[in-house]
Amino acid sequence: MNKLPLRNGRPGLLLLLLLLLAGPAWAQQVVVRLDSAERQALRRHPRLRQSAEEIAEQRALKRGSFSPANPDFLFSSPTGYQWAPGVVQTIDFPTVYRRQAQAAQAGITLAERGLDVNRATVRRDVRGAYLNLQFAEAQVRQLTYQDSLFRTLQLATDRLFKAGEVTALQRVSTEAEARQVHNQLEQALVDQRSAQRRLGLLLGQPEANLTAETDLRETGPELARAGAELLSTLPLQDSAAVAQSPTLAYYGQNVALSQSGISLVRARRTPALTVGYQNQGLSDSPTRYRFQFGASVPIWFWTYRAQLQAATARSKAAQSQLQVQRLDLGTQYQQAVADTRKFAASLTYYEETGLPQSRAIISQSQRLFRAGEISYLVLIQSLNQAFTIQNTYLTTIRDYRQAIVALNYLRGY
């Protein structure tokens, strides 16, 4: 069975391709569970480190909420005889500092909401990358089986051709089918290594030879049950379904931050207190240094009016952003629900009808061909039909899981 493949050197080329793709990590295969991959990515991903630093930045800004103006150190000559030092300090109305603290706290909360968004995004990316690895590995297994079957058929056709029992066209057609499947297998191996690297980058191990713990094909029945349970518990309204979305919470907090900015601008329109300690007497006065008190009046009204208009416009823009996000999330949610239902029905068909039929087609077509009851052309057509069903089954599982990943991401899970 191996004479022809050894003669054209294709197994050697395939082994070389595997070694080149895998490199030094090929001998150290790492089995990865989805939950452990999520935990590892959440510990190492730079998105989360960035969010942590943004939270630290906002907390540092809050510590500076009480920020009076710098004191003015003056030299004056109130009597006209000598120069004397003094100091003047302007202190805003307490409401200003309270509003600044509230705005800073809103900034902290916004940064925390950003952390939630990044955490959900990392989880979604890891789930998608893990699913792509499962799909690539399932394709390699599927195409390896097809490649073995067509190689066996090619060897049998060569023997029949030498015996004069098949035509040259049948022999060439068999070889073309076998080469096509082998080419698809080589492409699947490249896709598998690409999926390994993508997941490895998320886990901080880009060169690791990762492999999924479970075979994608074996998850079909469990996926059908989980998908049916999920669809039965989904809210009817889009707004209720995406209410827990971290993206929606982020833009909602952005509205709160912009509104606190309006309150801060209004608070700054109040007068400020000025306190001074200066020399106001002659050198022989009993008390030369005296306190002075005053008020800083915000008379440049156009400045505060412009600041208030800008803060109001910023708040309206934030509210519009929230509405856009709510609409966008609702649209994505409806699409994810439709995809989930569509692929659920397709998976049910393949589980109950398509997959059993494909197995029966493969076994019966080979038996009938060996018995001489069907022609070579019918055999090839039957095998291609069966393998198309099995490959579509794998694609359906992948698409179904992708729809559920998107659905959970939009719902905040």
C-alpha cells in the first residue's frame, strides 16, 4: 500500500512540512482546556494591564481633587516707605472641590467599566481562537482519513489498470482525486499551525504546540443541548437581553461622567474666597501685619457660558453614543439569535440524518464497488457526497459555537 507514496516522496514532504511548521515545540505538545486558557489570557493579556494602569491614573487624579490655586507671594509697599512681603491665597467654594471629587470618581468608574469591556473582549477572543483550533484539528483528522481512503483507492486503481480492468481515464481521475485531497490536508495543517499560534499569542506562548482537549466533532450532542437550553431562556426584548453588556455599561458611565462635567462647570461659576496676610502699616505700628479677606468674582461670564455649552454638547454626544451602542448591540443580538437558531436546526439535521447517512454511504459504496455492483464513477461520487456531508457537519458545529460565543459576549457572559 505504501509503495506508490514512497516512490513519489509525498509522505517525506508532508513530514518535512510538519517539522517546519511546528519547529522545536513539535515534540512538546501542550493540551489546553478552554477554562484554563481563559484564566491564563486574563492574567497575561496587555489589554487588562492597560486597563489597570488607566484605573490607577484615575485614582491618582481623584487624590488631587482638592486642588486650590497656588498662593501668590507678593512684595508690596503699602506705606510708601519700605517693601514688605505678603501672601494671598484663593480658595474656591467647597462645592467646586466636591464636584471635582465626584467627576474624578466617575472617571474611576469609567475606567473600571473599560476593564470589564476588555475582560469580556479577551474572553471572546480566547473562545474564538480555541474554537478555531478545534475546527482546524477536526479538519486535519477528517482529511487524514479521506487522504488514507483515496490513497488506498488509488493503489487499487493502479492494480486494476495494469490488469486491464479500468481505463486510463479512471486511473488519472483517481490520482487527481487523491492529490486534491492530499493538497487539502496540507492546507489544513497550515491552518492548524496558524490557529495554534493565534491562541498561543493570547496565552503568551506563541511558539507552543497547543492542542485542544476535546474533539470538535464529539461536542455536537452537548452543543445541541446547551444551545436549546440557551434559546429557551433568552429574553424577548433586545434591551433586556443586552442590559448586562459591559459595552453598554461603559457608554452609560460615559454619560454619567459628562453630566458630572456639567455640574463642575456650574460650580466654578460661584465666587471664590481670597485670604491674605500682608504688611499694611508703618514700621512703628503696633501690628504691622494684618489679615485681609476678599472674594474672587466670576465676572467674565462669556468664558463660563462657553464652558457650559461645551460640557452640555459633550453630554449630548455621550447620550447619542449610548443610543448608538444600544441600537448596534440590539442589531448584533438579533443576528446572533437568528444564527443560533439557524445552526441549531442544521445541527439537528446532521446529528439525526446527515451524519448517519454519510457513514452508510462510505461503507456501502466501498462494499458495492468491491462486489462489482457499482461503477468507479458512482464510487467517487458517493465518497465525495459523504465527505461533503461530514465536512459541512464540522462547519455547522463551528458556526453554531461562534454564534453562541457572540451571543454570550453581547449578553455579558
